[in-house]
Amino acid sequence: MKIEELLKLVDAIKASDLSEFNIETADVKMTLRRASKSQFPEDTTALPPVPTSPAAKEEGLVEVLAPLVGTFYQAPSPDAKPFVGPGSTVLPGDTLCILEAMKLMNEIEAEMQGQVVDIVVKDGDLVEYGQVLMTLRPVRS
């Protein structure tokens, strides 16, 4: 079967209502499946919003955002105390939390001096890129 014939076949199946098509010749064995519309939503506005912190509405607070997708951990190990909690004062470079991605532990560090106001996610939660992890109130020295 020539590539032109395959392309015509694919176009014909696209134009039909078939959800699956199988063909087998001496030199080609092919199955074409159409994904159901429920598998790939066309309207992404129906996706749930990424949670934000209610405390972020307070004037001047800074949101700490997840720089990658991963699992959020408040402590270096399950039996250790958390790096920070509400009310903790942090300096630039202090570890705020860990995001585990692909078996790598990524320490998320404070970029400014501040006080932790709220930790939005729970220990062990899967977080998305750009999701708010916690909020800080800037402290000027």
C-alpha cells in the first residue's frame, strides 16, 4: 500500500462516523481509532482552577508558586519537623518545602525575607506548575 493510499484512507475515516477501523494487507497491518470527545475536552475552560490562597487577598502578601509539577512535602522526612509553618520568619535562601518530581527532591527556597502567613497545600499533595504553595508577608530589615 502506498503512502498516498494510506492518507486517503485516513481522510475517509476522519470524514466518517467510525470510531475504529482495521485493515490488513500483505504488507500493512493498521488499526485507526478515533478518541472519544470525552477523552480530550475541547473546551479547557471547564477544567478546575488551580487553588489560590485566601490569605493572598490581603494587601502586600507574596505568593510562593510551584516552579514545577510534583509532590509537596513540608519536611525533609516523614518524622522530621516541617521546614516552616504559619508565623515562621524566613530569610532569602531558607528552605520552605520540597517538591518531589521524578524521584528528585527539589528544595524550594525563600527569595525574600518574610513571615509565612498561610500554607495552602497539604503535605503529600500533588501540585501543578504555578500553583500557590504558601503566602509570605514581606519583612523589611
